[in-house]
Amino acid sequence: MIAKRSVLIVDPLDENREVLRTALERRGMKIFEARRAKQGLDLAQRHQVDLVVLDLEVEESTRETIPADFQSATDANSPSIIVLGSARHRTPVPPAGEFVSKPYHYAPLVHKIEQLLASPNKRAA
């Protein structure tokens, strides 16, 4: 049996997490959620998620280091990372990641998540 793909959503806004969670669960994915970066890092390490959706508004003071923190903290698993942020505050994205400018639309974001999870370099769960 193939295990579900897992996605961690790190976003300070309940509504954003709820919409993404609902859309991704309907596609058969297992979802973890965090409001703050530290909580998200703990979840990513504990559950070895396949992909992280990271809104840079979770921590204003460490915006530039958060994507790298997630990549290094989960290096053994190497999840893909989708960084959501303002185009004018664009931050470096890890090699296994993508940047999505805000404001974004949910349908293209969900499609991008599906593409990254389906890519051949992702490990089979």
C-alpha cells in the first residue's frame, strides 16, 4: 500500500490554512498545520513531510532565513518547499523549492503542490 503524501502548511492565518487543508485533503494528502515557524519546524522534523508550504509572514524578523532553516532541519527528508511572499521581499528559496508571489490564487498553488509531489525526484512514501 502506498502511503499518502504529506504537506505541512505554515501560515499565520487560519483561513489560508483551512482553504489549503480542505483542497489538499480532498486530493488524498495528509496535512499538518502550524501558525508559527518554530512549530512548523518541529512538525516537519517529527513527521518527515514531503512538502512544506511556507508563508513568510510567519516571522517578520527572520524572513530571510526561514526557508533555509526548514531545508537544513529536514535535510535527511529533503522536502520540497513552496515559499509564499511578497515579490518585493523575495527571499532565497532552497534548491528543492519554489517562490509564489502574494497575492496568490489557491487553484494554481494546489496545482503547483501536486506537480512538486509528483516529480520523479521525490521519494516514494
